[in-house]
Amino acid sequence: MAGRRRKMPRKRKGRQATAVRGSAAESIAAGRASPGGIATAIRGPTAGAKNRRVRFSATPDAAAGRFLSPEQQYLLKKRREAEQRDAKDRRTALAIILALVVLAAGAVAGLVWLWRSSMV
């Protein structure tokens, strides 16, 4: 039976490929050569991360939340959760009102149909 694949140690996790930027990255790229003898360029951040899940922050203040203190991050998270809860409640209320309007329209249509059929 094949052995289990192990996680990388915590020390080695992180952004090793993208940690070097600027002229240092260019010098590293120039120094590295492929088996054919041609220097290879440093790949972009998405080149090796095809199957990894990327965290996407939909709002600009969510991206800015990383630089806040833990307490401020907690408060921001709670405020965002409250806003999402309120939006969900609004959608639920709208759906209930729409269902009641459709039900009332059906009842009125049924009464009109009964009234017309009793007149004949």
C-alpha cells in the first residue's frame, strides 16, 4: 500500500516563490537555467496553483480587514454577518409577500370564476 503524502512542515509553508520581488527576482530568474541551457522566467502566482482554492474577498473593506487588530477584525466579521442576516431576512420577507400576493390573486380569480359560472 502506498504511503500517505505528508504535509509540508510549517516553516516551509508560505509564499516562497513570490517572496522575492523586483530586481532580486530578475537576478534569480537569470541565474536559473532549464535542462536545455535556456534561462527560465519565474512563474506567476497562478502557474502552480491551479487546483488550490483561492480566497476571494468581495468587498474592499474585507481585504483591508487583514491589517486591523484582532478585536477590530472580530467586530468587522460580526457586522458583516449581521448585514448578511438582514439581507437574508429581507429576501425571506419579500418571498412571503410575493407568495401572499399570488395567493390573493388566485383567490380573487377563483371568486370571479365562481361568480361568472353561477350567472349562466
